[in-house]
Amino acid sequence: MPILEVTPENNRQLQNIANTLAAAKRIIVFTGAGISTNCGIPDFRSEEGLYSLIQAERDAFPLAATSSNFRRNCSSSPPFSTKSKAIPLSLSIPSNVKGKDLFDSQVWKDPFSTSVFYTFIASLRKRIHEEVKKATSTHRFIKTLRDTRKLIRCYTQNIDGLEAREGLNTDMTQGKGNRARFAKRSMEGQRLPARTQPGADLNGGCEVVQLHGDLRVLRCTLCQQTCEWEDQHSTRLLAGKAPTCQLCAAANQNRQDRGKRGTKIGTLRPNIVLYGEEHPSADAVGEITASDLTMNPDVLIILGTSLHVHGLKTMVREFAKAVHVKAGGKGRVVFVNLTRPSESVWKGVLDYWVCMDCDAWVDSMRKHRPDIFQTQPGLKMPVKKANNKQILKNIAHGIVAAQSSDDKENLLIASIANVQNSTQPRVLLTPKKRRPLENRIALAGKASRFLVPSSPQTKRMFPGHHSQLLDQLEEVASAKCLAKQEGSTDKPSQLPTPPPTGHRRNKRSLAENYQALCNTPSKKKQRLGVDVWQD
């Protein structure tokens, strides 16, 4: 099946995609640098991306080929330029260092390129923390999918950590979460903090898997332990030098205090995954991915990535296969990016290519289907439709039955707090399109019957004396409501006893039954001439 191209003017296809998202119950999301460009963070491969900016800076400072000129230019110039909408670099990049080389594992082989990498990453982190005030609409859209309990997982290539600003969990130690969060019983009720704790029914575990690491912590090159990225670390990294690992230093000092030979002390590096490196939490990523493939996702959304990284391409193919085997062929893969995907590579994998900016696409989805972004309100009481048994039961407990409402959903809209604080009788809405009590004309010699509102499938008939009981129940309910309004402290009256129906009589002794039988005139008794002995 060829990839269907969707432009901003194609409202029909955008509506189809919005309908697909609204009907989906389990969604997988892959994101790239394109979702953060509206915050001012450049992507990598576009015309205004990091690779192009680094190349432009390198051409602008050709004399920075030596380390001395490089360090002097770094110390005398600000780390970024503020003329562009994005966050361009003002670093003097040496001519022998290309943009892609700064994100390749080969950067560790040369001490000079390592120094350039430290300065570049520290400058990027500083600018993100100072300039980016809030996340984009796409980040909030991912959070909405989580709040509406549709998000299975978000896999991101970004290292900016903007998902954590929106309250999404990025801790890999939380694992895959509780599969029961998609069960029907877990869908009921509010999303309370207690329900998202480890082991609870709504625990999603690590909601955002950062495939390329983050800029929140530093990792030791020797012991692989992490520590928080502090200001003192930034100062040293901006100078092109690696901070010392305090854990390794403490272990070395401890051995020397005991008279033993000291150990090697490692250095701290940014906790990001470069090309050619293995993820430090590869086992956790593999476990989460294997679990998500068995969750039967309905929709796969790919946002703001060109799909050039080999590892990501493999994951996308596996998840697309899991989506397409969905029963009925309703699973869809939506690719949102300004770069056209290769038809020969992605044919049969991608269903839609939306040639739009990610935030513009999210706004389009909000326009076509606003209900996608509506989370369940915090109701104070369960909302149900009224039925016949509930009506009779609440009449007996002093709740007055009202006529049919004009509300389309015919739901209870009053909260428990309003009902308890109000002195008016509580109102229970009767089912929609049902007639009130009406008296049918009885045939001669037969008891009259009353029609009680019931479902169209089943009509229940009650004898005439039951109408008297219903009238008495309503009188008792009205009396209780009036007494409550007047502040009366009298005990509520007892419910009336149903009148005898004729088939339930008082129990009599055996002698009384025999006497009644004997007193009954009978032709057979007269013919036989039987005398009855009496006490």
C-alpha cells in the first residue's frame, strides 16, 4: 500500500486521522528533534539544524583550527547567538571537526575533539535551561494522551528533557509499568497520585524512554555511576575539561587510608548516547520494548524525525508490524514531518505522511476532534442512568421521582456535596422516552392493572392494589421531605403494610380448617348423611 500524502489543505484526510486517534485505545509515539524546534532548539539535518550551523560557524572562523585559537574564541565570545529564532552556535569550530563528528563515538579518540564536545554540550544545555521557558503543543499533546489513558509509551531521540517539564516520567528504573492500567476497571475514576505509584493500577512506569540519553545527569566513564549536573560541573565543561568523579575519588582515598594501592579515578561525561555507543540502560529498554509490542497498539505516531538512525528504523518497523496486525486492519501508522519519507524504504510501513509542522498538526487535530484533548472531569459521584428498580428503591428512601429531563444523556449532574447541603428533595431522572404511570381500563370481572415505566423489551404488569402501595410510598416520601424542611425531629413514620391480596391468609390450626370444611354446604355430605362430632 503506497504512502498517502496529507497536506494542510486536505481536510478530509486530516479528519480521518483525527477520527482514528479518537477511536484508538492504545497509542505508541516516536519523537525526534522536530517537536522542539518551536522552542528555539535546532534539529540536526534540516537547513537550520545543528549540522548546518556548525558548518557555517566553522566557515566563519577559519583561523580556529588550532586548540589555542579555539579556547581563546570560546572564552571571548558568548556560547550562542540570539539573532536567529533557533539557538545557533557562536562557537569557533575547528576545520577538522564536522557537525556529525560531535555526536559520534569517535569524538573520544582525540583529546582535542573531546574538549570541543564538552564545550558544545555544556553550551547547549545552558542555553536550553535559560531560553526555553515552556514546552511545545506537541509535548502537551503527548501528556494529553497519557492523561486520557491512551499512551502506551513515548520513545524519543531528544536530549532536552522537555517531556519531564510536562510531568511525564522519564526514569528508566520505573520499568514498563502495570499492564492493568488499560483494563476497564482501571479506566474508571480520577487519575490520583496514589494510583500512579509503583504497583498501583495506573502506574505507567517509564512513560518516556530517552533513546539518546538526557542532559540532566553526568555519567562516570569508569564506574558508570551517575550524579546530578550542577553549576560547578558546567563551569569546568564550558572550559573543555571533564569534572572528576567524586565516587571514584572517595573509593581511591578509602583504599589509601587503609594502606592499599590506590585505584584509577574516572571523569564525568554528559549522559547522552552517541552514534556507535550502546545505551547504558540497554537491558531496560529491551524489556520495555518487548512488553509494549505485546500490548496490541492501535496507532503508531512518528513526530519530527527523519528516520535515519538504524536502531530507530528497526524499532519503527517492529511496532508498525504490531499495529497492522490489529483485528480488522484498523491499525494506522502516521508520520508527521516536513521531510518526505523514502517510498522504497517505507512503503507498506507508513500509512500517512503528514507534510506539516508538528505543532500545526496538533492544532489541526484539536480543530477536527476537540474531544481528543478532553480529559475526564473530576466527578464527585458516579454517573448512571436511572432504571425502574432504582426509581422504586429511591421513592421508598424519600427521593422523589421526577419526569423525563431534556438532557440528551439523561444523567445525574448534581454532586454529592450539593445534594447533602441542599434542603430540597433529591431528584432522580427517569429513563428517556418512557411514559409515566397510567391506568388501563380493566375488563369486567378482572382487577385493574397499572403500567410501570420499563424497558421497551420487557413490560412488567402489577395488580391494582400495588398502585395503592405506590401512592402511600409517595405520601411517606413527601411527609419526610416536609419534616426535614421544617426541622422536625420526629422519627420517620414506618412504611405502610401492603394490603392482603387474597392468596395470603392468616395461618389457622388443623381443627379450625376441619371445622370450616365441615361447615361448608355440600351436596355429597347431605346425600351421605354424615354427622360431625363437635367438642
